[in-house]
Amino acid sequence: MEYINGQRKGNKAIISRRIAFLTLLSLYTGISVTAQEPVDYLRIDTIYKLANKTYSPEVNANWIGDTHHFWYSNREKGGTVFYLVNAENGEKRGFNSLDELKGQSPELWTASEEKTPAHRNAPDGKVKSPDGKWTAYVKDYNVYIAPNGAEEGREIALSMDGTFEHAYGPRLEWSPDSRKIATLKTRQADCRRIPLIESAPKSQLQPILQWRDYAKPGDEIPVSLPVLFDVERRKQIPLDTEAYRRQFSLTLTGWRKDSRAFTFEFNQRGHQRYVVGEVNAESGEIRHLIDERSDTFISYINNYRYDLNDGAELLWVSERDGWRHLYRIDGATGEVKNQVTSGEWVVRKVMFVDEEERTVYFMASGLHAKEDPYNQHFCRVGLDGSGMTDLTPENGNHKITLSRDRKYFVDVYSRPDLPPVSLLRKTGERKAVATLERCDVSELLKAGWQAPEVFHAKGRDGETDIWGTIYRPLNFDPSKSYPVIEDIYAGPHDSHVPKDFNPVPWCISSLTGLGFIVVKIDGMGTNNRSKKFHDVCWKNLKDAGFPDRIRWIQAAARKYKYMDTERVGIYGWSAGGQNALAALLFHNDFYKAAVALCGCHDNRIDKLWWNELWMGYPVDESYSRSSNVDNAHLLKGDLLLINGELDDNVDPASTLQVVAALMKADKMFEQLYLPGKNHNLGGSYEMHRLYDFFNRKLFINK
């Protein structure tokens, strides 16, 4: 049975029409052509059941309260077994159900009951002072305090100049000594709204117009500035905040424990300066503990800050030496005491800081020269930079689950080509306490499953290794020729090629089931490598790493002759949708067919925060250079555009403006505009259309 444009058709009629078409094509062009088998959607939609042929997958540890015990469920050939593990000695006991497990060890669950923490802040926004004498709140855009107890009801205004346009609050932060209040005063800005038409609502016959607040690059945005009130003197302490008016954001980050100051973080509009400021509680003087600057962008979504000893020192993540590393900052001077980590690798995430041991535990990638540089490892280092240790040395991507007291953790490591191994470890030690499980894929291999291949090749500069993964069809035959499809997402906020084992990745498995080779690649401009690697994206989102991606695929095809680089397709969602269409605009000598789903095709039409971070502020000509709309006339190849009318993540106008530009340029393309659909495109109908499109466009042998 086959679907054409999402509709079931009788196989005989479809095949007859296709054979007739191919015969005519052969007569008129002189090219011998054959068609791929009709799309068997029932088969490819059920391919995901292959995941059930894996046993003892990764351990999902559930630590029991403050104890050193955890439990997990394990799918085995005989059924699901529940295990209780004692981390101190690695012993585990199996049970037939979770209820049986709990029944055999009720003392663990009784001991792990948590108390609900008290919360001083009332749901109405009123905040009690630490000494319990006062309550602070915002009323009519101004800050008020009122005494608690006997004098309750006599309120005192600390400000009188608040208005709707320039409002105080809503967050009020008392100093620990109850003498001061820190808050923000915000100049409001009218937010742009975009219209969305729900064409076929379930509630009524007629369409419904919806509106969404949606700021776009260059729009005016609210400006928040720090404010300090002296409660005892009933006055506002003046602060010099002029330097913080050109902002993307400013947030309060808390008081010092001794009430000497409060801190804030300021992200300048354009993302080229990031400040950690400290406001003196007595004088109102502001000094900068950290003043991070960049000629391109500061990827603030990767920032990390930890204040040691009540701000005497700060632990800070920075890319100032070209790699994302930890620095210890003097809280009194703002000077760097020492670089805690260093080298041509990156800190991915700080897990915790042990102040007593003066040690930081974190995830890092790129540590080992012969390993995929995106694989994460759990590491430890002293705050003085000494004793750097990889606590999870095995070649793979490590995911850890710590006990509550952080003395033990479960480590699951895997790769796309390595089934998960689950270990129990003691924090600080490299040797495992016990091996919990090793994933069994023997039945998966018997079913014709092909393990993905982690592959790397040199990028555009001839020096930098570009990493990705090759996925081959079921029952792969190296004597055949296979078209290649790239699954692309080049968003600079992260790296995107999965590093964990997944026997049947969504969409990819369907395409390999149809007989395609699928590849995923992290080219230059994506995150989690060097700053230089990342900076390729700046004011240049159209690049999307294509010069690296194309060289990577060509290198793979030189090694594997069955990869047909004359039949290369590409698809992606959101930023990946922008990338997929860009392939047919700027690199159409290599890519032949593209499916662009919910693409942000012009960065001026998309959301403010994401696009200004990479394309800069103010909006300039670089936005046009990267625009699929302004460059639509360059289209060459087969294109399918898919988006939903209710997409409030990427304005649907982004795709429709591409359509208008393609029509103006007299370009042929296919479009699927879906009523009632939002940004989450991945339903069976649109996926069947994607499969059918590539089946029609790439399975013609020349």
C-alpha cells in the first residue's frame, strides 16, 4: 500500500502511472531511469519497534532520599526486573515489581521522607523581612512597607514616582539584616504582537484570530535598573545606573550574607558585554566584579557563576582564552586569581562546588585527542587549578546521576556505535564500585540493524576535525548505490549530533528504512568547541557550517563508494529549516533536494533574543545577506516548505515571505501549510509527505 500526498492509493494504479511516467521520461531524455519501491509507510512507521530488541538499556537511577541506596527497572528477555542497589558495596537485589521492592525495604522510604520547606513569600507578592518586623510589597507601581504585629496596617511608601510606564518591582529583596531593600525599576515598552489565524477551529465554523506578544530584532524592549531603599531612613539611595540603559537584560542575583552589598548581572544589548555588578548597601557605589567583553558575542546561555565565601571569590566561566574554562576571581578587586581549568577543551557544565575541599566537579568535553571531542566526561579539579582528574575515563559520552550527598553516582556511558554500559562509582575515584548493566543488542543485529558510524573529516581550513554520524539502511548492501540525506540543525546555541546510543533515532530510522543513508554533522558555527569555531556563525547564519559539511560528506563518499554525492538531500526544523533551504540557495551545486520545516528564513522576522545573540544589534545588512527571503531568487533544486499556521515560536510569515519571493522569482517548489499546527511539526501526515518527497526526488538512477 502506498501514500501519495498523504492519501492511500491502490498499488497497481500508482505503480502503473509511475512506470508510464518513467517510460515517457526515458523516451524524451534518453536517460535510463528506475523508481524506488513505493513507500511502505506501515513498515517504516513500525520500524521503531526494533528498540524493543535491546535489553538491559541504560540504568535510570532513582536515589532514595538521603540514603546511599537507589533503584532502577531493567528490561530483560524474561521481563522487567526491579533492582535495589546499595552504593556502598555495589550489592543489588532483584524484585518482580516496585511494590515488592518497597515492601522488602520500607525503612529506606520512611527515612527518605522530605519535609516541605517553609516559604516566607506570600502568593500575593508580599515579602516579610528576615527579622519578621516588616512586610514589603508593591502597590500602584510603588514600593511600600508595613509593620507586622501590633502596628499592622500602617503602611509607609518608600517611593512615590512609580507609574505604569516606570514601575518598581515586582521582585523585592530584603537584606539579611532587614535594613535595606533591593529591587528593579522598569521602563516598559510596547511589545510587538503577531497575528495567527486558526483556520479550522473545533469550537466554531468561522476562523479565529489569535495574537501573540513577539519581540523581533531591533524592537524596543523593557529596561530594568537596580534600585536600593534604606528602610530605616525611609529613603531611596541614589545609584548611578546610566551605563546599564542599553541592555538586553538586568537581573538581581542576591544580597551578601553580611548585608554589605547586593549583586546584579547585566547583559548589554548586542551581547558583546556582560557585567557582574555589586552595589554597596551604604553608599550605593557600583563596582564591577566581572566585566566580560567580546568583539563578536558572549554566549551568555553558557555562563556560570558561583560566589565563594560570601563573595570573597567568584568562580566564573569565560571563553577569554579561546576555550570555555573556569576562572577564580578576587571578589575585592575583580582580578583573576587563577585560571582553574585550561587547555584545548571546554567546560560543559559545573555539577557542584565543594567549598570545604576547595574543589569543583564538572562535565567537560574534548579532553582526549583520539576521542570524539563532544563526548562529555565527569571531572574534578582544585580551585587553585591543581589535581585535574577525569573521573570517567572510558571512551564514550558519560551521563551521571549523583546521590543527594554527592558521595556516589551512577555513570552511564555510550556512543552511537557503543551500547550503554552502566557503572556505579564513588565520587572522586576513577575505579568503578560495580558494573550494573551492559546493554544487549544481539537480537537487534539479527534483525538486520546497522550500527551507526562515528565519522570525522577535515573542515574548510584543512586542519579542524569535523565530527558527525553515518546511519546506514537496514540490511545494508555495500555493492549498491545509496542517496544521502543530511539531517541538519546548525543553531549556534549548542552542538546537535547525538552522542548517546539510540538504536532507532526518530525520522532517521524511517529514512534508512526507505533505503537512504542519513548523516548528521556539527559544522563550524555550532557550540561546544573553540571560540574561533563558534564565531563562524556571527552575523553569518547563512554559513551554517556548509563548507565543512560538504567536505565531510565528500570525504565519507571517497571512503565509501556506495554514498552517491550526485543525490544528496537535506532537511531540518526551525533553524534547521532555515539551513535546509539555504543549502539550495547557497550550495545548490551539491544539495539537490530539501525539506524545510517551520524555518526561520529571515532573522529579522524571527524572535529577538535568539537572533540578536548571533546576528548582532543593531540590525544591519548582515541580516539581509543571511536571509532566505532576500536570496530566494538563487533557488536551484527541489524544495518542499512545511509550516503551521499557529506557530508562535517562528512567525509563520517567515515561510510565507519566502513563498512570495519564490513566486516573484518564478521558482518552482512545493508547499504544505498546515491548519491548526504549531511549531511542533512531526505528525504522521507531514512526515509521510517528507518521506514521499525524498522518495520521488532522489530515487532516480541516472
